[in-house]
Amino acid sequence: MGDHGNLTEQRYEEARVAETLKKGSRVTGAAREKLAADLKKKYDSGASIRALAEETGRSYGFVHRMLSESGVILRGRGGATRGKNKATAGAGS
């Protein structure tokens, strides 16, 4: 229950960032660096590029480019792979 306050603050921050950066507007300087850092943090925490694009009101390509520019190692396609641990565990036996 203690996370409720943090969740509300996070949603407020996301809404504020999306409001500040109108879709299609040019993002430069400090605003671009802040957006890149926010996207990097969320992507590293497990958010997908599509989810980040929807959240910020930007295109998939824009978010992909921002992540690449900030040095993020992008995950492979297809999300979580199921059964990989079982195959690895079975091979060791």
C-alpha cells in the first residue's frame, strides 16, 4: 500500500512529460537528455519500446532512436522466452 503514493507520482510525472512534449514537436537540449534518461530507465526496468511510445505519445521509431542514442543495448524481439530454463537445466543433468 505504501507504493500507491509512488505510483501516483510516477503517473503524474509521465503525464507531465507527455504534456510538455507535444506529439511531433522537436525535442532538443536538456529536454531531450531528460527524456532519453527517462526512457532508458524505464526500458531497462522492462518496459517495451511500444509501451514507451504509447506512454510518451511518440512513435516507435522515435523511442527506438532515443534509446539507441543513449547507449541502451536493445533486447531481442519476441519478449520473454518460455521453457529456456528447463532446457538448460535438463542439459546439465
